[in-house]
Amino acid sequence: MPTSCLKLLTAGLVLLTAVLSTLPATQAATPEYHAVKAELVKPRQGIGNTLQKLQQGKEVHVAYLGGSITAANGWRVKTTKWLQEAFPKAKIHEIHAAIGGTGSDLGAFRLKRDVLDHHPDLVFVEFAVNDGGRQPEAIWDSMDGIVRQIWKANPKTDICFVYTFRVNYEKDLREGQCPRAASAMELLADHYGIPSINVALKISELEQQGNLQFQSDQPLENGLIRFSKDGVHPLDKGHEIYTEIIAAAVRQMEKHAEPIDHTDQLTQPFVEDNWIDAKMIPLEPSMLTGNWKKLPADNVLQKRFGNRMGQIWEADAPGSRITFRFRGTQAALYDLLGPDGGQVLITVDGKPHNKPVPRFDSYCTYHRISTLRLAQNLDPNLDPKQVHTVTVEIHPEQPDRSPVAFRLKNPEAELKTAKYQGTRIRVGQIMLRGELVP
């Protein structure tokens, strides 16, 4: 080919590339779920930004976003300690962002408050157990939202998925495959180049080798490792195994520790309807009617849950209401369940839910964080362009307390005590995908 023609061809390709780079990203193809091969560590693009800071002896903020397995003083605490020992010149700050009994659906909404506001360098995400009952498509919506929120806030933040174990996951693991939730997350991780660590695989392998028992109420003999009492929450030895695997994975990724800016990964989402817009919004007095009051700072529930929920509001008078308007697709309340919890009537756009919704269940011998779905109770396909009005009103009757009876020594007497009386509703935040409308 003559030189002049080659120059023209090269110039044309450069021009075409420039034009294509200015075009908007094409719509993401709908991903198809399939089981993924289980591997102990998949480094992918690694955690090079974090490792560079560790090696240079800088301050490093490590967040642990997950459920009760991460909330325990186990692998989270041990991993932070190992990082400090492995990189003694660095200063490690742990961001504890785990809440028992919660999955990535709540994680996407609380991410900013619990993680991003603390400016993490690395975020471990552990939801493969608590997301186990969700469909892959639902997992992708919330997990994609988590990833994209993190990188929108700071594209140099590293992310690492951690897949923990629960009984029944061994069925897939023995066949060399990730369980469904982990498989769904692996497909997402492949799309974005996010490293993953499958600590569940090691637990399954140790059991197959005859070195570990998944669950036992009593100590074991002959050096057999007792992983847990309930088949889910590791005892200390189980957390040690998790930490050893994570430590080895960090060392493996250290060999190819290239810092990376993840801005380019935001160009193409994994799923279109991801929850990048999920947020928490504090309650405002203008939204409240009835006997709502702020719990004081020294209140036992405010002290216990305020770090997660912010200011908690409480009311118990029937007819007390929360009312707000929004434009978007999802709305919920970040609230508390408890032994004295009441029940509420939900109305969306003038349409009442068909029955009161209790803020009490079979676990309510104590108080715990929960979410009260609002708009989705009536219409799962809200028009995001329309303004929707939501009202939550305290019902005059207490919910049925009998579901908790089997947990009590003397249910007939205990359910009559003051502990199990009341119509109290306690709310911290509005969970929203969309925007409030005054």
C-alpha cells in the first residue's frame, strides 16, 4: 500500500476512534444467570490503590460492609489486626459497617452513611449468606448499586467481595460451583474486575477432608475443627480460617499491585435498573403528626442504634402519622422492631394497604433494625415521573404477640408483662430511590 494511502487510512481510524469515544454508552445487555466455578481467590484487577498506600506507610481506611458474620468480633477484627501487623508503618482505620440479619438490599441504602462518609480506601462486601434467598436479578440491582455508589464517590476506592459459608452451601461447593448468591455476585465482579475471596470454599474442603465439622453444640475430639454452633456463624477457629484465606489473598494480589482509577468502569452498568440512587433521608418534623418525639441521646435505644439510624423518632398514639411525597420508584422506612412494637396502616396515593403491618415478629424478645416497605406493598411498578404521597399511621390495636411465645419460658405470664405491651413505632430514616417533593 502506498505511503499516502496508509497515512489517510491511519488518519481515518484516529478520527473514527475520536467520534466513537464521544458517543453515549450503549444500553447494558440484560445479563443471564449461570452457576460460576468456585475458586478460592480471583484477584481480577486487585486492590492496588490500597496496597500502594499500605506499602508507603500511609493511613488506610478499611470498611467491612455485611451481615452478622462480619458484625461479629471475628474475621473483621482479625483482618484489621493482620493488616496492621503485615504493614506496620501504615495506620489502619477500621470502618465497622455490618448489621446482623441484613443483605445488600439494605446495604445499598445505608452505604453513604455507614461507609462512604468515612472515606474508605478499601471496602470488603460480605452479603453472600444474607442474600441467599434472593433472586440473582434482585441481587444484581442492589450490588451493582453498591459498586457504582462507591466508585461515583471515589473511583480510586478498592472493592473486594467476600463469600462466607452457611450449611447447605456445601452442596454446590462440592460440585465445584459457587452457591447462587455468590455466583450472581461473581458475574457482577467479572464485569467490573472486582476481586473476590471465597472463604466458604475452604470450609467445604476442610469438611470433605475430615478435618472440620460444620456445626456442633459441643467441643470435638481428635483435633476436629468445630466450625460453628448453628451452621452459619463461625466460632473463633472459623473466623481464623477466614482471616488466613483473606491474608493469603492480599499477599497474592500484592504481586500485581497496580493502582487503578475505576472511572472507566462506570461507563457501562451491569444492569440498567441498579440502585446507584438509593439513599437515606432523615425524618423532618413537618412530616409528623401526633405524639412523635425525638429519643434523647441517653435513651437506651438511641444509644444502641443511633450510630446506624441517626436520630430516632418514637410515637405510640393511634392515629399518629408520617406523611411525605416523593418522585421515584421505591420508598421504605428504616425502623425498629421490638417486643413493644405496634402496627401501622400504609396508604400510597390514596390507596390503603389491605391490612395493618406489624412491627413485631417471632424474634422480638429484643429490639433490632428493620425496614418497612411502603410503596412496593401496593404497586411494585410505580411511575418514577409521578409524585407519590405516602402515609404511615399507627393502628389502635397491638399486633398478635403469639409468634414469639415459643421463645419464652412462661409465655402465658410473660406476654402479659409491660415488656410486650404497646403500639410503639420507632423510625430513623426514609429509604428512597428518587427525590422528596415538598
